[in-house]
Amino acid sequence: MKRVLITGAAGFLGSHLCDRFINEGFYVIGMDNLITGDLKNIAHLFKNEHFEFYHHDVTKFVHVPGNLDYILHFASPASPIDYLKIPIQTLKVGSLGTHNLLGLAKAKNARILIASTSEVYGDPLIHPQTEYYYGNVNTIGPRGVYDEAKRFQESLTMAYHNFHGLETRIVRIFNTYGPRMRLNDGRVIPAFMGQALRGEDLTIFGDGNQTRSFCYVDDQIEGIFRLLMSDYHLPVNIGNPNEITINDFAKEIIQLTGTDQKIVYKPLPENDPLQRQPDTSLAKKILNWEAKTDRKTGLQKTFDYFKTLSAEELQKEEHKDFSKYIY
Ligand code: UDP
């Protein structure tokens, strides 16, 4: 049985990856320090004899007994609000954490896939973003702690590949959504859905003309799985190129949730990218992969998930009004 270590296992993408690898017949070792992850995302796996969980912070030395075939490094805060609340942990997990996991991969002779991000492109000056674009990042801005940690992570990963001959893969993940996103992570989809369910106005940051391209989680996981199994070691964008303005997106949410929410405008956070759309032609060429789930279907599944949360959970103060964190 092949053995895989997944860091950030209790998080949104990490927990979906655990499910996927269990379903593919792997022995899965999940690891998480639970700063932003939640055990309820993997509670269903605890009875599985092919799953085990380590409560561990990967910025400290990582010890895993036995052999490992694959490592997927998905531990990291991943929303702009989280970077503001825990900036130093964000920098450490992308740098020190990645270093520990690359060292572990080398010791175990395992192939390692690193979760990178569209944020390496910063506020992009070319559109759509291809893997060949070097990015436009403000190192000292509020997002710099995430963007630069991920850029360093890519450099370190390439250095291990080139210097040690380690088998490495780098996925650049564009805005991904679906069940198990955290209601209070501050990102636009949980924010709008939480607001709709509480009967609050939807908060648009800035004038709402900024764009994003949203990828459903099942598509993202399929792309990551194919990349891990491929023989391509340079970064690959995985995302859905269907681009939409935040204004139009808010209207879609109102339509989907069947509510008559008003829209209120709040200040735009500093360095919030004006446009974002992945060029996924490389993924299509080398992985024969492209996003398949349309936004209507994906958003409906996501809303169905948020509807299962308890009223008590929905009303928690920490899940409301993220605009107070805007810098
Ligand atoms: N946004 C918004 N209202 C919210 C939360 C986010 O208008 O309540 C905007 C945010 O400013 C950004 C876009 O939605 O332009 C996507 O934000 P998100 O935090 O989901 O991810 P990002 O792509 O910026 O990392």
C-alpha cells in the first residue's frame, strides 16, 4: 500500500485530499496544528484503518515513522483575513515548514507536491496569468507575508529539485471553493453565504469591478492528483478560467440563495488584486485537465453545505463583518 503524508489535513483542501487518497487506496497520514483547520473536516476518517492523524506544527521538526511515497504540503493560512491575524505563522509555515517537509521527502525518497498559489502573481500586470509571468508583489504589503512565503517556497522546492534531484511538483492554486470552507475565513464565498443565511447585507470591498475566477473543489483536487502523478516538475496553474466581477458575483449569490439582500460597499483592502484569471493551457496540455464544474452547480453544493451549519455557529460574532479587519 502506498503511503502519503498530507499536511493541512484538517483544512479545506487538505481534508478533500485525504478523502481522495483514501478512495484511491492509499494509506494516508494527516498532519495539522489546527490553527485554521478543524477536526470535524476529517472526523469521518478516524475510524478508517488506513488513516492516521498527527497533531503537529510542521514549522517544528517533522518525524513520521516508516516509509513515505508521497508528501503533499497544504498546511497554511490561506485567506487575506488570516494573514492579518497570524502573519508570522503564515511566513513560517511556507518557509520553515516547507524546509522541514523537503528534508523529510529527501530522507524518505518521497515525491513531494507543494501548494503554491495565484498570489505569487500579486496584482498581475498581464491577463490572464500564465506560469511564465513573474508577478507583481508588494513585499511589505499586508498580503506580502503569504505571497512571499509562497514564492520562497517555490524557490526552495526548485533548489531541492535541482541540487538534490528530489522529485517535486508545484501547483499554483487559483481561488477554489466548496464544502468545508471555514465560515469565518473572510473569503468572499463563505462571507456572502454567511451573510445571506443570517439575512445581512452583502459586503462588497471596493467598487466591485475587481474580478476573480472560481474553481470548484472537486476539479481542483483532480488537477492536483494528476499533477502529482505526472512527471512535470515546473509550476502548473490549476483553476477555472471563468472570470466574473465581484459585483456580478454578488448578484449570482442573491439569486442562488433566494434572498433579497442589499449590497453595501466597504473600502477595498490594500493590494487587493484588480483582476485574476488563470491561463490553464499548460494543465490542459500536460495533464489533460480542465475545470468541468460550472459555477451554478458548484455554488449550489457549497450553499447546501453552509445550510447544514447550526444557527449557533452561523451567529458567532467571529463569523461576522470582516470589513473591520480591512487594512
Ligand atoms: N470581497 C468582498 N467582500 C467580502 C470578502 C471579499 O468584496 O466580504 C472581495 C475581496 O476584496 C476580493 C474578492 O472579493 O476582491 C475575493 O476575495 P477573497 O478574500 O475571497 O480572495 P482573494 O482572491 O482576494 O485572495
